[in-house]
Amino acid sequence: MTLPVAARSIVSRGLATSAVALAGLAAVYVLALGFTPVEARQGLAQKIFYLHVPAAWSALLAFSLV
């Protein structure tokens, strides 16, 4: 079964939006890990908080909404 032209347009737009979002997320990860200074006491282990805390809040929000 093939999709109508309008449905294909919506699907391709959704894939493009997902690709842009994934590229943006990758860029934020690179910036968070690469350009933040190393904390004096905890060292590199501190940088994991720059990724996991926002991911945990996003997961909580998504779980709450669904």
C-alpha cells in the first residue's frame, strides 16, 4: 500500500525535523563535553551532569505527558 502524496510530504517533513533535532542534540553534547572547564575537585566526572540531568528532566516530562 502506498501513501498519498500529501502523506508522503508529512512523513518526509517529520524525518527532516527529526534529523535536525538529532544534529542539534549532538552539537549540544559536543559543546557540553568539549568546551566546559574541568571542575577542580571532581575532575572529568562532573561533566556527566551536563548530559544526564537534562536528559532525566526531559524523560520525566515526556513520561508525565504520555
